Amino acid sequence: MADTSKQYNAVIETCRALFTNKMKDYGSAWRILRLPSLTDQIFIKAQRIRELQQNKERRVDEGEVSEFIGIINYSIMALIQLNKGVVEQPDLTLEEAISLYDEKIALTKQLMMDKNHDYGEAWRDMRVSSLTDLILQKLLRVKRIEDNQGKTIVSEGIDANYQDMINYAVFAMIHLQE
């Protein structure tokens, strides 16, 4: 599992660098996005990955990796929005946003390490296409929970679904790099 931790950190370093650079360009404009808007952005990225995996012809020269990075970063934004709420105007400095990013990813990585221990790194035998399908399934669950105003009977909350999407996307990126 030591390799997994290092590989995870390398993927997150790439994602965090892009998040940081976009914060420098745009500030925290994303803070105005409501959760369903973030969920829809993630859905679009996951759908595009699935289309790339199924179609031979590509008209836009972007691959799966950039879309998985988007899934990770938008999911982290969603986790931040869950805790801080939506605002009418950008309100986070670069330093505050990076601190929140790091906090959310630390919790998500710990969840991955705990599950990875219990499941014996089963994800290593999975295909990237299966990880994509699991992300889409989680998105459909989140959309349903959002449509039900957050009410569930026995299901985990939205935050756990976003964390799972981050971890599945990290696993997919590790597979694509190997």
C-alpha cells in the first residue's frame, strides 16, 4: 500500500497544481456554484470519459486524464461547498482555498487508505471503464439525493459519494499512468 499512497499523492499533486493555477487566474468564482451545478459539471466530465472509451473517433484532442482531473477538482469544490455553503460573491483567498483543498483531500485519502486496507487493493484488478461506470453511478445517486433535498433513508450522504468519486478518479489516473 506504500506504492498506492505515493501514486495517490502524485495524482493529487497534478490536480492541486491545476486548481492552484486556476485560482490564480479566476479566483474563487466557483464559490457561487450550487451543489447541483457542480454535480452536473462532474457528470459532463464522466459522460465524456465514457464516450471517449466507447468511440473510436475524437473531434477534440483531449483525453481521459484531463477529465479525471476535472472530476477530482470539482468533487473537492463540492465538498468545500457542502461545508461552507454557497456565496453570492467569491470569498476565498488562494491560501484559504488551498488549505480547504488540502483538508478535503487528506480526509478523502484517509478514507481510501482505510477502504484499500479492507478491500485488499481490489481496484488494481479493475478496468478504467469500470471505474468510470462507478463514478457515473455515484453521480446518479448524488443527483437523486439532491432531487430529494438531501433526504435519505439508509444511504450514505452526498459527501461520501463525492469522496468515492475522487478516489475512483485517482485510481483511474494511476491505471492510465501505468
